[in-house]
Amino acid sequence: MFGLFKKKGASNAGLSFDVIGVDMHSHVLPGIDDGAQDVSQSIELIRAMMDVGIRKIIATPHIMADYYRNTPETINNALAVLKDELVKQGINIPVQAAAEYFCDESFVAKLDKEKLLSFGEEDYLLFEFSFMTMPPDFNHTLRKMRDAGYQPILAHPERYGYFTVEKCAELRDSGCLMQVNTTSLTGYHGKEVKKFAEELIDELVVDFISSDMHHLKHAEAFKDALSLPYVRRLLTEYPLLQNTSLL
Ligand SMILES: [Fe+2]
């Protein structure tokens, strides 16, 4: 009888993201980056997230000097449009806005000049690297983020081809938390990215998981991820920081 409850080979039946409840990286705000292009698309994505158990959304539009010159104003305006539509359609889910900052010179300059869009009790600051190369002076930038009072979170470390598990662990030891996309675990971004995401989980260097939802294909992959053993492990026995009430 007892063997029935062993974790090994356990089924994913009934598994949902309800366990974590909060999705803290998505592009569901309408019309301001490469995510939802209008509010009807925003609603579709949010419904898809709610269908798999998400109960709170922290939307994180890109802020990138060359492509998406978002500001707190553009982001809050888009959030207001979305919130109006949610009320109109009777959809009850808290949506909050922060950002996904592209780590370039303008980001470093902003750190000196203004209050950035962070979230949670720990002032979490979500940022991403270029897919081509890591900023050469990143340790300095990391120190600046922390000195300014933020708790940095690197978005999808598994997607940077030049990155290694060792480098991730080293950055994490220096105070940079790590957020893996659950869609990466489905193979959505290719075999290498999937393997890297699995290694990061095995090495216990993952702090947050999220959808990084831009469009309905991501919604499909987000749902598919629930059938994976790695995702079961993340949701049932892994020391994610998301499992706390800090968000
Ligand atoms: Fe993103």
C-alpha cells in the first residue's frame, strides 16, 4: 500500500500552477512590446494562465533602449487599459506591472537616476541579458543593483547560449536570483535550452519559474509543461522563492 505514495514515477494528474499561484514574468500588457498586441489578446493570454492555476500576474514588459522604450508611464497606461477590460469582462485576477529590463548602458544609467519598476517585498528587479553575449562588466552592474536596494533576478538563464551552470551558480552566490521559463522545459526553445534548464534545476540554482508569456503558442507550451516530471518536481518539492508570500 505504502508504495503507492512513492514520489518516483508519480503521476502529474491534477497538477497545476495553483501551487505557486503567481506568475512573475509575462508580456500580457496590450500594445507596448512584442507580447499582446491589443487588449483582446491580453485577455486571451490571461484566461489561458488562469486555466492552469495562475491566480496573480506580475506583467513585465520589455524596457530596451533600441526597441521598446517603455517608461513607467507607458506601462501604467497599458495596465490601466487592461484592468478596465478585466472589470468589463468580469474577470477577477490581480494584475500588477513591473518590467523586464534589458541589461545595457541605458539600464545602468537608469540605476543612478530613477526608481526602477520592481515588485514584491524584496524589491525584485527582473532583467535580461543579450542573447549574443554577456555584458563584460556585469559584476559591477550587479553590485550597483544591490547597492540601490534591489534584489536582482536574471530572466531565463537557460536561454543564453554562452552561459554555463557554473556561471549561474557564481552569479547566484554574488546575489543574483534565477528565473527559469517553464516553457523551456518542454523543448519550446530547442533541445539545448531544455537540457540547460534541467541542469539548473538539478543543481538547485533556480529561484523562480514563470511563463514569459507573449502569445498563445507560449500559453500552449505553459500548459504542456504541467505534464513534465521536472515541472512536477519544481511545483511539489523544490525550494522556489515563489512558494512564499513575498510576491
Ligand atoms: Fe520576457
